[in-house]
Amino acid sequence: MRESVRGLFITGTDTGVGKTYVAALVARALAAQGRRVGVYKPVASGCRHEGDRLVADDAVNLWEAAGRPGELERVCPQRFAAPLAPHLAARAENGRVDPEQLRRGLDYWLDRSDVVIVEGVGGLMSPLTDDEYVADLAYEFGYPLVVVARNALGAINQTLQTLITAATFRRGLSIAGIVLNRPTPTGERVATGRNGGFDADASIESNSDELARRCVPPLLAELSYGATGFEPPVDWFALARS
């Protein structure tokens, strides 16, 4: 079944770059085309308590964006409270991340979807277990990467480093392209080096052109803060692969 269902793997250049936000926009766009969209986040930490259960807000956002397919509990089967790397968050609760469940959890969505959007944790080299990384899961699933970068000073270096990691990990990871996202309403203020002063982040205006010029994978989209869709539209289903 895995060989016949298309998918995309959403990763980021760092934490807090807007992976869930972008993944939800992709899921919503595909659902609007009439596609059956599965959404899967293999593990999450930093989850909040709601009564006697842990809730992963990222999973809820993905599920809502996809039109509430299947069971919410299946979006993110492994959830932990501590805001740490998953294996450390699990250890804080005297538990462990189940590496087999990380993989088996995808099967639920393959049985009921035309396309699956998988969201990773942090960046490609973020640890999932004591000896596995997000990149290991991305490699085994085989879906093209959508690399989400924060539109801020440092985006060029962080994005190129992520692309190099993808190209050199095992036999290489397929990359669909890059989404440049602005997760805050205004640009970050950056140190000028002059008497400890700070200026507005001027790189916001040039990062997209620089990435388009320097990266081999295409810049698929640039999102302003609070964008509700991709303009111009992106054919996500064509980019997805099985």
C-alpha cells in the first residue's frame, strides 16, 4: 500500500519555523481539491494536559486542516509532556519512544488516503530515539521533503545546511522544494554591532531571491505572516510521490 499512496514529508531548518502551519496549509489545499488527505506526526513533545490525556496541538491543527479524517488519536500516537527532544521527554515520564510505532502509525493513513502529509519534529537531525533521527524516518518513508525555513537573518545558511544534510544522509533524501515562511508579524530585530544597537531585519526582503539563486531544489512559496494559502498556488499533489 505504501508504494501506491503519495506523500510529502514536512521538515524544517529549525524549531519554531512554522512546520505545522505550512503542513496545515498544504493539507487544506489538497482537501479543497477533493483529495483524501491523511496527516501524520509520528511523535510530539511539549504536549499539554487536558483532563487525563495529553493533547498535541500540532496534531489537532493538522487534523482540522485535512477535514478531520479518520481518528484524531491516530494523527500523533506518541505524545509526551516535557518540551524536550522526544526520547528525552519520554524518559522524563519513565517511558520510551517506540521506534516500531513511529513506522506502523503511518499504515493507518495509507489505508484511507490519496495523499499523506507527514510532519517531522524539529529539523532532519533532531533525535527521535537514542540512536535515530528524523532523517531516518524520512528516508524510510521515502516521501519528498518540503523544507520550511524561517524568513529571517540566517535563513540562507540554515537552509543550505539542511539541503546538504538531506543530500548526504544515507543515499540521499528527495527534496520537493523550499517554503520560506514568516512566523512573526514583524521581522526580528538584529544586532548591528554598533554600540549594542538593534535594527530591523533587512534580510526579509532579500532571502527569497538569495535562496532561489543558491538552492538547487526550487523555492516553492514565500508566505507572509498569517497567510491563508499559497499565492501563486502550488500543485502539491504533483510534487507528492509514493
